[in-house]
Amino acid sequence: MPATTIVTPDLCDAYPEVTVLEPMFANFGGVDSFYGPIRTVKCFEDNSMVKQAVAEPGEGAVLVVDAGGSHRCAMLGDMLAEQAAKNGWAGVVMFGCVRDVDILATLPLGVQAMGSHPRKSEKRGEGQRDIAVTFAGATLRPGQWLYADNNGIIIAEKALDLAE
């Protein structure tokens, strides 16, 4: 993950064209601010594709997971988050829930999600990867850039100049 700390209000001021996701996410990871190019997973109550994605090199990317906004199970827990951190992912944005939150808070990974849930997801091998996903009032596409901190999450069509 890049070492530069980002502040989304400053980025919104400098780049008024960015898209701001609706405020429904909370920080659960050990890294409060993170950014990177978007890679996506779309799945519902089955985290097989999330597991597949975090097992691959993240190369500083942010995994955006459209889990349908489900509050019935967690789609990311400590083991997958540890693997994501080890494999170089900058962060995970989960339109759904996570679990093992005390451990997530200790990991060198940004994690934003709608909430926490103790139940694990199903494993049926269902889902899609690297497609446009729509939630929180925005469509997120692979290759766009995501910037997240405790103020919120913003999306840009390309990498922003953080030196401004």
C-alpha cells in the first residue's frame, strides 16, 4: 500500500468531479486511510470469489465487493483479511458485513464495511469478478481509483495527484 496518507475532504475540494459513496461504511481494518485501483467481486452470501481474489497478488489494489448489502452473514473475516494483507492488497470495501473485527483492527489492511456479523458465508463457488458493480449511489468499475478514510469513500476515474 502507498505510504501517503490521504484525506478525502481535501481530495473532494481539489477534485470536485470525484464521486462520493453514500455514507454507510465504517472502518474495521488496521489502516484508516487507503487507496488504489479498483478490482471487483459481485457475490451474495457466498464469499468464494472473495477468497479467490485475496489469494492473488493485490499489487496495491482495493478489492470492492458487492455483497448485495446483506446483513445475514460476513463475507470477510480474519483469515481472508490476513491473506489480503500478505498478498499486497491496499484494502477491501465490503457492501455487506465482516467478522473477527478485533483481529481486523490489528491488520495492515484497510477494511470498510456496512457492519459486522458473526456468521460465516456459504461456499458454493458463486459470484462474478472484474465487472462494474453499483451500490451506495455509484457504479464502481475495475480500473477506477478508490480513496477511503474515516470521512468516507470517493471514486475517481484515474489516479489523483496526492501532492496537491
